[in-house]
Amino acid sequence: MTRSGTTQYRNLPAVDKLLRAEELTVAINSFGRESVREAARDTLARIRQQLQAGNKTLEDNLQQPEFYGNLCQSISELAESRSELSLKPVFNLTGTVNHTNLGRAPLPESAMDAIQRVSARAVNLEYDLTAGSRGDRDSHVEGLICQLTGAEAATVVNNNAAAVVLVLTTLAVGRDVLISRGELVEIGGAFRIPEVMGSAGCHLKEVGATNRTHLADYKRAIDEDSALLMKVHTSNYEIMGFSKSVAEPELAALAHQQGLPFVVDLGSGTLVDLAKYGLPREPTVADSLLQGADLVTFSGDKLLGGPQAGIIAGKHDLIARLKKNPLKRALRVDKLTLAALGAVLQLYDNPSELSRNLPILRDLTRKTEEIAVVAEEILPCVSRYVANEADVEIADCKSQIGSGALPVDLLASLAIKITPRAAKGTDNLLKELALRFRQLPVPVVGRIHDGSLFFDLRCLQDTKGFCRQLSN
Ligand SMILES: *Cc1c(COP(=O)(O)O)cnc(C)c1O
């Protein structure tokens, strides 16, 4: 440390004195005294560190009359940036419509209204208003689920992984669950069917081979330790070529012959025939139930387009057993989820308007002509933003549905393609550029591919907001 550095160091104002400064009153009123105190402490610590490191510019600045004002401004800005909530909206221009890391399905207006209606007041969450006694929280959505799927009963938990765990711990603890080797799927992060089975305390009994499983394989595998037959919808991959799996009606018939329940983990949980909306067909919950499944489990926030939830629909007696399992208490959803889910399910009552009212379906069915209009609209502001660093053009691309649904089918779309100028077109420059977009107030998340940054415009609705933050 230099001599002058030591002296300067001593001349820095004390935190308590700063907190009394008029320049910080606005910050204290907006972000709280403790937050500003912490910001002041950290800012001073940073300055001391720089002085210790012999930063001459800082030493000079310290002598200037405006130093004090600038210091207060830095402290206010630090407090402000820290007061921003960490969880915030982003522009999902990755090309994956239902992106698990970006929060999956955006909710429709009606669901947001429903959340608002129940969030700040007491509600009849578990209260039967007719009887004046305790009610069942599932009752707010169970009727709708049954109506849309043909199920006798239903229950709702935190997500589909929880739904599978609840089913297994209720029906198969210490016993065998029969499942085809071709269906031992891993879904994203850590949800692997074999591991879920283990954590639920039941034994996985693998049936058949990876590419081919026959009814006779299941028959042979059934014995007195068998608890149930399970089919997992292989939603994030397809086995092609020399492959065979057993259809649901045959499996259901075999299970019932042996007095065992037949459970289908459907994953994405489609409630309507997507072919009607020009999309590839996915099996629906109603299909599985019609084909003999006793229970079907599915997500609320994949193709269903609602909040994160796991829904179990099926036979009355089995659902009753699930509801009695103490684990249900640990996995249950809150009033906000039920409010949103109810509002989303209601939209299905009006199928002809669904692709307009349900954001996930709106984005999946968006026409390329409409995406082209978006592309033309934002091309100039992106070009200006990266002016001398990169070339910007409109390019064809393919969007994915995401969240494991419809793995093979891709949707034609358009992207803004940003390519750093060849002379300096290094990998690092591309990463830097992508980072700069992610650091905007509403972060823009794209996809790096083949030396360019792609913004797939399928999910971009707020073009004005997008351009506004690039021009600031
Ligand atoms: C996505 C998926 C799950 C997990 O569902 P979450 O709602 O993410 O918990 C389980 N099984 C299948 C087949 C899936 O596709």
C-alpha cells in the first residue's frame, strides 16, 4: 500500500455518516435502510481494495469535489440492482417452445386473473361451503379433468414426477412394477424411470428388449410379486426401425386378467387431438383411459399449457387410495396452482378458440407468414444494436415443441441470424454477444449454432418491447 493510499483510505466516509446523507434518502426509502447499508459497506470495501492495489485514478478521484455525489450514486445503483427479483421474464427465442429451463408453458390471461382473484384473500380451498365443513382441494378441478378425459376421478400433485412417485408408493411398495426395457426413459435433469422406482421403494422388473417387447414377455414376467403393469410414453425419443411395443388395449387386458392395475405415464398430457390444429398427433389422456388404463399420469405445464402440476386421472377406487396416502399431503398443490389450472382447463370447453386463447397452442400453431412479419419488424433494431460487429439476416429455422413432447417433429419457423464479422468472428465474440443479449433488462435467450446466434421468432409476441430495450 502506498503512503498516499493509506491516507486516502482513512479519508473515506463512514457507513453511518453515508446513511445520513441527503443523497441516499431516496434509495433508503425505496430499497430499505439495511439494503443501502449493505450496498454502502460493499462499495466502500471495493474502493479500499482498489486503493490498496494502488489504483492511481481512484486516488485522484477521491480528491475531486464530485466524489461524494458519485459514491452515493454508486451505492444507490448497487442497492437498486440487488432489489430486483431474481426470477423475471425473459424472451424465449431459443426455438424450443415449451422450454423446461425457461418455465415451460406461459399462462393465459384468464389463468393470471384467476391467480390474482384467490391470492390476496381467504378462499374456500379445502372448505365445503354447502356443508360448512372440511372439503377436498382437488374438488376445484376434478370435475373438469373428468369431463375432459372421461376419467371417473382425479387428483393433482406438484408435478408429473410426483404423480408417478405417489402412484408407485401407493400401489407397489416392496413389489414389482413391470415395464418394457424400451421405456426406461430419462426425462431431462434427473428424472429417470428406474431411479424413480427405486426412490419409491418398489422394484423395477424389466420386460423384453430395448427395441422389441412382446405381450408374451409381459405374461412370462408376471408372478405373485407383481404389483402393476406400467407403460411410459417415450415422449423424448422414438425407437425406429426393427421395433415393437405392446399396444395399450392388449396390456390392459393382460393386467386385468391377472387382477393388476395398468398405469400409463403419459408425460405431456394432451387433452385434445392436436391434428385438429395442424400439429402432429400425440396420444391423449382420453385415448389411454379408453384403451383400458386404470390410471394416467401427466404434466400440467407441458402440452396441456397450464401451471406446473402433476395430474392423475382414472379409476375411482385407485384415486381414493392415492388421496389417502400421507405422501399426498407432502405433494399437494397450492391455491394459486389450482386457480390457474382450473382456468386453463375451462378454455378446453371451447376448442375452436383454443389456439387463440391458450398461449402454448398459439405459439405451436403460429403460421410462418405471421412469423415473417415479426422478423421484418425487428430486423432493423437488431441490426442497429449490433451495428459494426455482426451481420444480421433473416434465416429459415426449425422450432422444437420441447419438454419431451413430439421429439421427431419440427415446426418450420424463421429466425434472426446474427453472425459476427468474419475478421473477428471468434467463438468468444459470439458468446460475448449472446451474453450481452442475456444481460438486457428483459433478457433475450437465443441459440448458438454453427458460428451464428439465432433468435427463433416463433415465441416473440411483444415486438415493441423487444425493440424498445435495444434502442435504449
Ligand atoms: C415430463 C415427463 C415426466 C416428468 O414430468 P414433470 O411434470 O416434469 O415432473 C415424467 N414422465 C414422462 C413420460 C414425461 O414426459
